[in-house]
Amino acid sequence: MDSRFRGNDNDSKGDFMKLGLIGLGKMGGQMVERLLGGGHGVVVYDKSPEPVKKLEGQGAIGSSSLSDMIKKLDKPKIVWCMVPSGDITLQTIRAVAAEMSAGDIIIDGGNSFYKDSKRTAQELAQKGIHFLDAGTSGGIWGLKNGYCLMVGGPEPVFKTVEPVFKTLAPQDGYLYAGPSGAGHFVKMVHNGIEYGLLQAYAEGFEIMKASEYKLDFAKVSHLWNQGSVVRSWLLELAESAFKNNPDLKGIAPYVVDSGEGRWTVAEAIEKNVPAPVITLSLLERLRSRDQECFGDKVVAALRNEFGGHAIKKD
């Protein structure tokens, strides 16, 4: 086994598992690579044949359809879905479930709304199929650094799949969060916090850009990571972004929101929890689509750095 992918002590042969993974995009494909490096068997499927062929060359077992993928799995069959949130996730899970039987396991590693995940778990339970919602953070850096995993569902099922989480995550990088929906709930709040952090950094660099001083933002980012109370991985990515493009030229000040921030704000309102920073950071993303702002370019650049999220060009 490649020691780089041993997030925890996962060194006995009995810990190796075989699972299917659907969705070989910027995160799913790298998750397969990390699983293969950790000694697991992975059957892969994607609507596009190119990533399937690429991963076959690295040791994965390719499949031509969902049905073909599931036939190549052993009981209990374990399938990890890594597709965009929303209706496509629900349709994919239902299609997978139609090919499964009682005792099999489906994992949703996307950014699904936690209430949808609770409903999905109840729907699958009627067929005796187990469901885990696994909030997954790490972006395009997960292959190297490991993925932070927040998992909800029946704890015995979590324990069954735990060797997979051990390989995907760094040391102490995964958590059984609680019953169905808990994993995606924690990931939702995680992303809401991310909105606020990104906005704070953006406003700080915007203030510095408007000042009388000609500052090197890459050097400032590097400096703040040397013992400062605002040091973070986001600042490391800011340093990288500013080194590559000091003035963020060509990046439109247009910041996309992918849903989790809205859900977090809605949850705060529903539970009567004041969350002004996260709420305003969401509103700032909406405002970014109407006017020029260097801070918005910072947020757009950082989202591209950590998650490979697309950026609009000037």
C-alpha cells in the first residue's frame, strides 16, 4: 500500500474494501486515485468514458453503465455517488438502488441538502438499503492532503465502511456526526462559515488595495501565515493566487454561490439563530454580480484555488 494514502493506521488486509464510485469529476476521480493508493478495489462509472479509461490505467475496474458497475461488486455492494447536488443526485441514487438489494450501502458524498438526505435515507430503508450522507471537503487538493469527511447515518453501517473513510481522510480527518442527515448538515454549516471567511479576507485585501501603499499581497499573505491569528490554508492559497496573478487580471468580480450558504442562512432563520456575518457574505455574493470589486475577484480566485471552481473572465 502507498503510505501517502494511509490517513490512519489501515494496514491489515481485512481493512481493504471493494466499492463502486459514480462521478469522476475534479473530486471523484481523485478520490478514486486515493482509494487505489490505499489498497482498495474501486469499480468506476461516469457518463463520460474518458475518465473511466484513465482510471482503468491506474488500476480501477471500469464499467459501461450503472448496472454493469453494480454487477462487478461483491455483497454487501457499496456505491459512493459523487455527482452534483440536486435532482441529478436523487435520480442517480434511485437508479443505483433499483439495482441493489437489502443490506447494500449507498453513500452520497456530494453537497446535498441535509433534509433531502434524511428523506433519501427513509426511502431507501423501505427497501432495506442502507444510506450514508458524507459531507466531503478538500476540493482539488484532497488527493494530496486527504479529504475532511462528515458522515451521517446508522452507526453500524458507518463502521462497516470506516476503512474507506480512513484512507480518504488525513489523520483525524473524518467524523461520525450522527443519524441520517447529520453529515450533510455539518458540511452545510462548514460551507456557510467558508462564505464568511472568504468575505473577511476579500474585504481586507480590498481595503489594502484602496490604500496609499503599494503592497505585495503575496508577501502579505505569506507573512500572515507566520504565527498570525488570521493564518489559514485559505491564506496559503491567497499567496499562491497573488504570486500567479498579482492584480487578479482577467478574473471577473462575479462570485457564484452553490447553495450551502443559502441553506445555512435559511436554517439560522428557521432556528432563530442570528448569523449576520454568514448572511451578509451570501448577500455580497449576490451583489458581486452587479458591480466591479477587487474583493470579489479575491473570493473568485480563492474558490478556484481550493475547489477548482470555474471563474468568469473579464
